[in-house]
Amino acid sequence: MIGLIRDKKEIDEIITQNIKGKKLIFTQNFGIRNAMRDISDERVLEVFPQFDKVFAIEKKLLKLGDTGYELFYNLSNNITFSIATITKRGSLLLIHAIEYKRSLGKRFKIG
């Protein structure tokens, strides 16, 4: 992992430069993993553009040299949603989505 970004200004920069306006591509792995988690593509498309709810981004250097961004959305007090992406040739590959129905405070060292 390269790092966890929590600064709102830095989050907004990453979203503007690497996420917004890209063509979304649902990878085969994305479909398989989301089916196992019972998360629909419609749910992901509903959450994805709510960038004002992104409170953290994990930036990772992946094994093929790509940079991955996992966006964490605070949807309510008990629900956090994450969407992992890779920017590739002007497109945005969707890798996985997870809906957490618990606090992620320990993961982000909150509190």
C-alpha cells in the first residue's frame, strides 16, 4: 500500500484527476465478487458518484505496476461502502465493492 489519504483536499484532487469523467468498466472479477456479496451493479452506480461522501482513499501500487484507488464512502452511521478502482487508458476499471455494516474505526485509526 502506498498510503491512506484522509485529507479532504487531497481526496478531491485524486477524484478530479483519476476518477471523475472516466468510462466505467465492470471487470469480470467485479461481477463475480459482487454476486457473492449480493451487491448489484445498480447499487454501485448509485453510490459511486456521491464523491462528497468519500472520507478516505487507500492508494495502492498493484503487482502489474498500476495504481489502485479504493474509495470509502460514509453512507450512514453504520454503513460504509468501498469501491476499488484502477485507472487504465482513460477508463476506470471497477475491481470490487464492499458494503460494511460496522465501524471501520480501527482500520482508519479513528477515535
